[in-house]
Amino acid sequence: MSEYVDPHDIYAISDIEPEVDDLRRRINNLRKDLHRYWVDKETLVDLMTICTLAQEPLLLVGKPGTAKSDLVVKFVQAIGLDTNSEDYFEYMLTQFTEPGEIVGPIDINQLKDGRYMRRVSGKLPQARVVFLDEIFKSNSAILNTLLTIINERKFYQDGKPAKVPMLMLFAATNEIPDNAELAALRDRFTLKAESRPVRSYAFDDLLAKGLQNEVYKATKQRPWADRASLEDFLKLKVYLDHIFAGELEDGVHHRDRYFPDDVYRLFVRILKSLEKEFRYEVSDRKVIKLYKLIRTRAFLMHGGVVSKSDLVLLRYISDRAEDLDAMRDMVDRMLSVD
């Protein structure tokens, strides 16, 4: 198993600072370039980019055939990863999926010696980017394993915690189940975005871009590949962490340096309104992650200071499928009238 190495131990701030503008430019160019391979998926590509920079899991929700898997595969290739390498792991879960299929089978030879070790080659514990399709079909055994990996970036070998190098988790589902047993897993995905069918309003564009993608596949072309690197994201994340740390002085969070008071008050007001209108509880953990994601979007898109436009991420926080449209519309209304 590849050992986890903390990016903060690899990249020095003094080395990153001179190339921050170049890093942002490359990542934004990647984001904009990927827009052209699908119809009306720009928002999803942007969310994938922001979440990868923040290293926060993203859930894609949509019917079969709405490009969820294709979005992930092309994005992974665009950041310079080989989808056939151990850096990337993807799997479609079912209720019968066993933990060994995800984190590796038990090593029988070591078990004979009394050690409960898994053979992780080619499995999730070695991957830096992970895609789990139909994630909510996981059974309780898989669920417990995934929660530990998502929460703490670790799993257990012979009863001892081992760090995993996973930097980004993409997941997909046809629907968001309203199941209490899956509440903890739903909550781990701060942002949940729909991949909608476009046939009804963009038939011609769908055929044109779909056929072009089929030609790329048949001729083994990948013009979207290697637009940036995962290392670009890691360096910019280390720099962002440096900025966050610099705001903490004498135990006081100087939030107003990058989050103006009027926008901050709007952020709080929208969250309270969503909770009241939809009886939706925003956990303390989710508030922190939302803050980080909003700040990350602001930094990537326009250099750092949060504007009202960055609060658009609040459109994507619903935990219930039936509220996705209504919550999005309410956020849009609140952003337009303030």
C-alpha cells in the first residue's frame, strides 16, 4: 500500500506563492475547457473543480444516462490521472457488495499467522481519487467502512488505523433515499447536485456533442486529458490552508478579511431560512464545510474575497430529493433580492 504523505510536508508556502496565479489559471482553464464536452453540465464541472480543490466529497444525483460517470472519468483524466492506474478507483455498489471488493480481500497467508490484513492493491485504500456509483445501495458492512474512510481518511489493518491517500470522493446515485440508516452517509456529502436530462430542450446539441464523444471514444482520443494536474490542486489547497491559518490570531477568527459582513449576514440568513422553510437541519459540521467551500469558490473564481455570487453553493445542500428544486429556487430568490 502506498503510504499517505501530507501535502503540507511536501510543498513549502515560499515555493507555492510565486506560482499561485499560474495554478489558478491552469485549474480555471481546465474547468472552462471541460464545459464544452457536454450540454448544460457547466455547473456540475464547476462544482467538481471546487470540491476537488477543497477535498470535499461531491454527490451527483440523476437518472441513468445523464452523464454522471462520464463527467467523473473525463474530469479525472483532465487532472492527469490514468483511470486504469492505482491512483483511481471506481466501483458500482449493490446491496450484495462485500467490503473486500472495496478495501481488498483478506490476506489468507497473513491470516494464518494471526494477522487480519487486507490486500489493497488496486483497491480504494491506494487511490487518490475515488468514484462510487450507486453509493446508497451499500449495505451496513460497507457503510461502516465508508464512513470511517470519508470522515477520517483511514481504514483498519490488523486492528490498527492506516491513512488512505484519498483526496477526492465522487459518488453518484439515481435518487437520494429517505432512509434513517443512511442519514450519516448523506450528511457526509455537503453538496449534492443534479445531473438533469437535456433531451427535451437541447436535442440537437445533445446529438452533436454525444456523437463527437462517441468518435473520441472509438478513435481513442482524449483531448480533455492532462489540462492540469492533481498536484496543481494540492499546491493550491496548501496555499488556501495557509490563508485560513493566517486569519487566526490570538484565538480570534478575522473572517471579515475575506468574507465581508453584508455577504456573511446573507449567508447566515439563507441558512436560517432554509432550515425554517424545509425543516432542514444544518449540522455544525456542515456549516464549517460550507464556509470552507464558499471561500474556496471565491478564491478560485475571482481571487479570494467572497461575493454574493459565491453563495450559490447553498443551492446544493438539500438532503431530500423532493426539496432539490424548491431549495434551489429559494436560494436564487434570496440572492436576487438582496
